[in-house]
Amino acid sequence: MPSYRAAGMDHDLYPFSALPDRPALRWPGGARVAFAVVLHLEHWELDPPAAAVRDPRFRDPFGDFRPDYRTYTIREYGNRVGIFRVFDALDRHGIRPTVAVNLGACERYPYLIEECRRRGWEFAAHGTHATRMITARLGEQEERALIAGSIAAVEAATGSRPRGWVGQDFGESARTPRLLAEAGLEYVADWPNDDQPYRMTTEPGIVSIPCQAEWDDVQLLWHRRVFTHRYPDLVAEALSVLHAEGAQSGRYFGLGLHPWLFGMPHRIRYLNQALDRIAGFDGLWQATLGEVAGHMRTDGVGGA
Amino acid sequence: MIRERVPYSPIVTRPHLRWPNDARVAVWVVPNVEHYEYLPSPIGSRDPWPRSPHPDVLGYGTRDYGNRVGLWRMMEVTDRLGIPCTVSLNMANWEHYPEIMAAMVERDWDVLCHGVYNTQYHWGLPEEEERAVIADCVETYRRFTGKQLAGWFSPAATFTHNTPDLVAEAGIRYYCDWYHDDQPTEMTVRSGRLVTVPYQMDVNDAMVWRHPFEGEEFARMVTDHFDTLWEEGAEHGRVVCIALHPYIMGHPHRIRHLERALRHIVERDGVWLATGSQIADWYLAQSPGHGEER
């Protein structure tokens, strides 16, 4: 039997914590729910290096063939066309998203960076390319360099250093949280295991902000193929329950959005409908990931 | 190897199966409380995290959500409805999660053994290795509760031709890897007695979740499943199993669909809200035993 068969987790990244056993989490202004939107601004390479790992669920159903014009151009559509529909939806609802931007996007889409920057939106580091997940196959020095390069690219393109990290396809090695913390980042948004942010055990500390993959647009609408017209009801129902629970202890509610997906003409109306429904809730703190992490590091007592 | 584990028996020719108080259906609700390993040791028959070289934070974290958050939301529902659950449990959870075990013991939930970890598969295990894993489960349960393990559902639904014999040999009374009937049936095993209790791999949130269906559709499946069996239960007593995973139905956008479906069941008359052990023991007490039957 494995030696880790003992109290607690089978790794040392965070301790086990049962939701009802935690001290109450208080958000600024007595809000019940912290609400954040993560907008993905990504470059997908036409010719990724042979060693690059991409999420196999994006492969052609008949095999992993190159070149993959199909995926490359769908992603490019998102940044040429779709993203402007998403910008409109966010502007109309007065939402300040956190823009997860990768190195390739910093280089290729300065126009889009400027559109986000002039709106005062926050940027998060998001790896180098959508075609290169971080996995255990990377050596420590390679991974450290990938993280440093991603952060430097965001700082160079936007003029400010990102406060946190959104992993490409939630990809991590076992050392990723530590390397992110050592790089000076305040949060990581890769883990789908909670409805509250919590502190990981890295030194220095880093906050895990849930990615809530169950209603992330790619997971729900692309991989699981749930029809997009269900989306407004699904996310409004999630928020409704989190909002009720938030009377006792604060909850986190985040939406992950990809312009290549929600920016499609047949999908955008459902993003607008979902944001309309969300706007009907009181007691929301519409925050950036950096603001959520900053609160957890200083004021939030709960979240284990 | 015993080839004919359960002789064919058409349900329409059987004598009426009576439940306590002449209930039409025995209903058991089975949350799977599991642990999937962060870095599973290579086991051969299947890769639990095929998405990437391990770890897979998405796969692992999705399951971890059940233990941190989903289970507690689900417990509020079953507490409110007065449902006695039978937990399909990875036995290493006794060691990993004393908080969860205490909450289950406090509610007097029954335990259906679901192997040690949900990332350690039994397909292809040599007989001696499988016997050792089963013995480990029996020992772990006895160490933490002082009791003999009653039921077995192989981890991640992975098994061998020997599994029924080995669990019967270990003193386990009921078995949930077979989906051939709406009533318990006795199995032919090398030694002892073993009864199958109907579990569900169809009315099962984990199976539904792999497809583009959400909480609403699952709730509809649950109530349709129940309604049919309840009607048929006037003639032949039936078993209704609702198989759940806190990492799926414990999510905020699904929990009220689950509550609505379970409320539909508990508000009907003629329902015996039972545990796996209670169903098995009732059946074993009513039935003369396989040998005498033939």
C-alpha cells in the first residue's frame, strides 16, 4: 500500500478541509459572493514543437494529425471576430474581467492587449501558447523558464506585472504551485476542487482560486457538448445556491470565457442572457482574481 | 471457475418478493465517497488520468471537490429528507478523511466497500493479489468500526472472474458488480453465501455526466426509474438504487435537482428506505439458499 495512506491528502500542496468546518469567509462590503470573469486571450500555434503537450481532447477524432488547420483557425476566429462580441457583452454589463493572456498572444495581438488595457482590466499570466500545457514532462529548469517567460511577456506587453497564474488547460506538474509562488505570484487558478479560495502550503504562500471547471465554457460546452442555450440557467442556478450559502460564509463564483467559443454568433446571446441573470443578484462583489487573492492574503479568515 | 453464477430466472415466474410492511420497493441511495490518487502507481490495466502525464490537476481536483464541498451539500439534502445512505467507500478514506468518516458514523450510514482507492483497478489481478486487497479492506473496516464488512462493489467497477468467490470467502454477504435484475439474487460461489443487490450503472450521475446531460435530465431519469419500479412493485417487490457521486451532484447547479428527485421518492407510500445490508439480510432471511432452491 502507498506510504501516503494516512490522515490528509496524498500530496502536501494543501491540507484537507471540509467546507462546513471552516471559519466564515467574509468578503469586502459584506458581499455574499465574489464574482469574477476570466477571459482567455491565447495564441494557438500552427506548428507547435514536437515535444509540446496539448490536451488530447482537442485532437481530431480520427487522430492527431498535423497541420491542424481546423483548431488553429477556430482560435484565430476568436481573436479576429469573436472577442469583439465578448467585449460588448462585458462592457454592457460593466464587468471587469481578468484577462489570462499567454506569451504568444502578447506578441501577436497587441491590438487586443490595448483594448483590454484601456478598459483598466487586469492581466494574469497564462503560459506561452495554448498548444503547450505544463506537465510533469518538463524539467524543473524548463518549467521555471516557461513561467518566468510568461510573466515577463505580460509585463512587457501590458506595462504591469501579473499578480497570478491561469494554467493552460489547468496543466500542472507536481512542482508548479511552488514555482509560481517562488516567481512571486499571489494566486493560481487551476484547481476545480472548491467553491472558496484557499491558501496552498507553498513557501511563500499562494492562494488557489477555484477554476469551477464544471461551468467553464470549454469544459461544459465544447468537451461535454452541453447546448449553449442551457448555459444561462446552469450558471444562474449555481449562483443562486452559492448566494444562499454566502449568507453564512462567502462563496466564490467564476466564469471562464474563451472568445473562440462564446464569441460564435450562435453562442453570444446566451452569454448576454447569463450576464443579465447574474446582474439580478444583490450582494455580489465583482472582483478581479488579483483582488480576490489580495483579500484572502490579508483579510479573508476562512477558506482554510 | 464457476461459469453459471446465477441461473436464468424470468422475473415474471417468481413468487412475490415481500418487503417489510409490504412495501412495493426497497430504495437505497448510494453516494460514492472516493479517493482518486494524485500520482497513482502504474497499475497496468488503465490510466486513470489519460489527459496528460501525471498529475492531472483537472481530473484529480474534480474528484477532490466531492470530499471538500459536494458531500456536505449532499448530506444537507439527505438529512433533510431523512434518507439513510449506503456509502460506496474507498477504504483508504478511513485513513485520509477522519472528518468524513465521523460524519458518516454520526448518521449511521451503511458502508459498501469500494476497494482501497478508485485509481487501483482489479482487472487482471492474480487471485492471491485480489484476495490480499479484499482482506486489507475487511481488516481496515474492522479496525475502524469493530464490524464485519457486509457489501462489495469493486473499485471503479473493475473486477475478475474470482471476485464473487473471494468476497464471499472474506465473509462479505452482498455484491454489487452485477446488473442483471431488479431483485436480489443468490450467486453460486465456492464457499459461503453471496447475494447480489441491484446497483445502478445507468441511473448513475457519473455515467450521465460523461455526456451532454445535466442535473435536470438526471433527476428525470431518477423519477422515471422510480415510478416504473413502484408500479411494478405491486406484483413483484423491486429494488430502486440511486447511485450518486458528491463530486457531480454536489455542485451548486445540480443539488436542487437531486433534492427534487429524492423528495419525489420519499413522499410516496409503499417505499422502504433501506440500506444495502438491510436489503441483503432481509432477502437472505426470506430465501432458503441457493442449494435448496435448485
